[in-house]
Amino acid sequence: MRIFCRLIALMLLAGLAGCAAISYAKDNYAGISPQQYKAANGDRYTIYDNIAQSRLMIGPAGSASATEGFVKGLGLSSTPPVVYRDAAEQYLRSTERNCTAQDVTLILDPRYEVRYRCDRTRGPSDVLLGPARPG
């Protein structure tokens, strides 16, 4: 009976964690259009890039996420976070931003959040207006 109660408690905790993860994703990525990205190795990813907060959510595109979840459920290997970090950095370079991943955090398997930092590039406000004209 104790084992059964512990199993029920673990399932309830997992359910609550899943709800919190979904809420977190909605709070930080609502209204952001997903980008489909093909990495150098041919793998495809869906990316939600929250530029204002320098973070993105990345996961396998299409049916890969369901397959990966099934494989992980069988106890077989899953994709390590470093693969998502590398794909995120490739994506950021493809957007012509000079950015580096700072950390990778699992949000909701197999979706990861990658926080990044970009070097400041010159923008329109940095353009020199030329010499001042005498009054």
C-alpha cells in the first residue's frame, strides 16, 4: 500500500511540474511566432526567439518531439542539452546576431530554454549625422 501511495504522490508532483512548465512557457513566449530552423547536421528545430528578453525556447520540429518522448520513456538515450545549445547558437548566427548561449534549461521535455547574450552592434541611433552646420 505504501508503494502505491508513493507512486500516486510522484504522479501528482509530475503533473504539477508539467503545469508550471506550461505556464512558464506561456508567460515568456506567448505571441512569439515560431521559427523553423534546419541545423548544419540536418536536424530541424522549432524556435521561439524572445529577443527582448535574450532567451529562446527550442525543441525538435514536428513529429520528432513525440518520437523523442517515446524513446526517452523506454529508457533509451535522448538528446543532450548541448545539442540544443549548439543548434540555438547556429540559429542566432543565421539571424546575423553575434550571440553566445549562456545557459540551457529544460522547460518541458523536449523543449529547452536557451538564455543568450549578444554583442552590441551599431544600430540606427549610432549613425553619425555628419559635421554640425554653423547656425
